[in-house]
Amino acid sequence: MIERINKINELIRKHTNDIILKDLSLKDGVFITIAKVDTTPDLRYTRVFVSIFPEKEISYAMKTLEKEIFQIQGILNKKLSMRPLPKIEFRLDLTESKADEIEKLLKEI
């Protein structure tokens, strides 16, 4: 079961990344990267963790993702041949920011 979820996560990550690159209109210089995908065992929900560069555009990029979520979900549903189709939710991945913070603290020591 875990192996199946991992395969589904990878499939959703790949397709969502393609959709963001091809079908989402972002300002020039704003980059969204999918850091992690986490699908529930019942396949009903998927959390897509994104990292956004530059950090000053996080609010803009997250609002754009939320505004376009139905379009993204629709395209993803057409690409996935599975039932049930997981409902996606975008979350901000702060791992990189936290790592930078820790690195700065360590340099101060």
C-alpha cells in the first residue's frame, strides 16, 4: 500500500509540475517548485507542498495557485486515470527558509 501511495505521489507531482509550468500564468521571475506531495491513504486528498522563489512573491504565488486551483484540478483529473481522484490542496514548504535560518544561527555561534 505504501509503495502504491508513493507512486501516486510521484505521478501527481509530475503532472502538477507540468501544469504549473505550462498552464499557469505567473509574473516574470517567479518560480514555483513542488517540494513534496502527500496523498492520504484513502486517495481522497493530496497536499502539494510548494517552494516559491523569490520569497517576497510568496503571497502573490499562493494567491495565484488558490485562484487557479479549479483549473489545475480539472487538468490533473483529465491526466490521471484513477478513482477516486484526489482533491489537491497547496501548502507552502518552509523547509528551505528554516534551513537558512538555522545556518545563519550556526554561523553566529
